[in-house]
Amino acid sequence: MSHFERILDTDVFQVEEEECVREALRLSRRGTGDFADHLIGQLNLARGCRYTVTFDRSLRSDSTFFLL
């Protein structure tokens, strides 16, 4: 269990957009993109965006992102 997950699982902290944070953690473990990229992508999806534009070539196969 990561430090982020431990924080999310405690009652001491309240994290906004917890579902997006958890999904970003899960996606970042795949090895494509890092946590910050996936968090931005998940937050954008939650707000109705179809994809997030990125320069990160490691995310080119992820349908959440559009590579420039």
C-alpha cells in the first residue's frame, strides 16, 4: 500500500476528488505516465472533457490523452 493510499484510508484527512485520486494511483502503476499526468486526466474526465492534451509520448496509447 502506498503512502497516498494510507492517507486516503485515514479519517484524519479529507481529500477532494478521492475517486479521481484513487484511479490516478491505479493508472500510474501501469508504468505509462506518472501520477500527476493521470490525476489531471481523471479530473478532466470528471468534468466532462473527452481527453487531455499532452506532450508525454508514454501516454499515446491511453485514450484519456491526446498526444501533440
